[in-house]
Amino acid sequence: PVGVGIGDGCSRRPVPAIVTRAEGQLVQQIDGRPAVEVYLERLGVAETDVEDFHAFAVEHPLAQPELSGDVRLRHVRDRDEDGALVMATHIPANAAVQFTDQSPLAIVRSAWNAVEGALAPLAGEPARAALAFDCGGRRSALGDALPQEADAIRSSFGPEPPPVAGLFTHGEVGRVRGAKGDRNHALVVVAFA
């Protein structure tokens, strides 16, 4: 058996918004206003308070809820001079988005969810090996806590963890059900029994 688990560590803010204008990897408007303006407003900060936009954005990806109930995170890479959000992945016009918070501690804790999800299909059999695909954006957000995430992945397997190989990626694929499985800001763990 093979199991796939996903963890992200993001807490979603409850009130969604609608992308009203988008082109390529730019989200130009949200709720009919400049996207950066709405993004910062919904996250409770003034534009003048954000000196390093990239450092801020890496802890606040957008969440794109799906009709299936799944939620895919979308990495905010930057902003442009016209007030658009520069995304790692295309978000189409008329898509719903939610605003999120992601801390280093939450990222470390999300390793448990990813490993738990990967072990569930093994039906009690121990994992003999595992692969971990971790978002490069999460790596930036972790900073000095990076070794803690690696420890959390290993310890989540229990007292005798299997060999684990992993890498940081720019986009993860973690399809558990349905047709869509592309991710940002996620840890995808694959366990083999």
C-alpha cells in the first residue's frame, strides 16, 4: 500500500472574497478593487507597515476553496506597481479566495497532519519508506525553525521512523481525491508499506 498525506499549517480567515480581474499569474482585482489593497486590508495591516512584502506574503498565502471541499493554497510571490498580486500559480477571475495566516510553529505542526494522512491508507502496516515534498515558500517562512520541521516529520512516524527522503519544491502535487492536486505552501508526504 501507498499513502499520501498533505499538511499546510495555514489558518484561513472566515470571510472569502472574489477575484474580479486576473491575467496569467497576476491577480489584479479582488472584490472590484486593487488586489494588494484588499489583501493587506483583509490581513489587518496598512501598506506603509509592510517594509518587506515578500517576507510578509510568505506567511500569508491565499487559499482557493474548491467545490469538492478541498482548499488549495496559492503562494503570493510579490506585488506589482499597479497594485496586482504576483502569484506562483494562476487564479482565474471569479474564483473565491480566502486570506490566511501561517506561522513557523504552525508549519512545524502541520508535519503531523501530513504524516497522519500518509499513514492512514496503510491500515496499520508500518511505513517502510517515505518521501517528503515541501514547498520552498514554507522553507522561507520557517527560517531558523527549519530543523524542527525535519524532526517533526521523522517523529510523527512514531518511535521507529522509516527512512525519509525529501526535497523543497516550487509547487507540490498532492492529489488525494478528485482531479486537482496542485499545491503551494504544502508538505506532501508519501508513505510506502
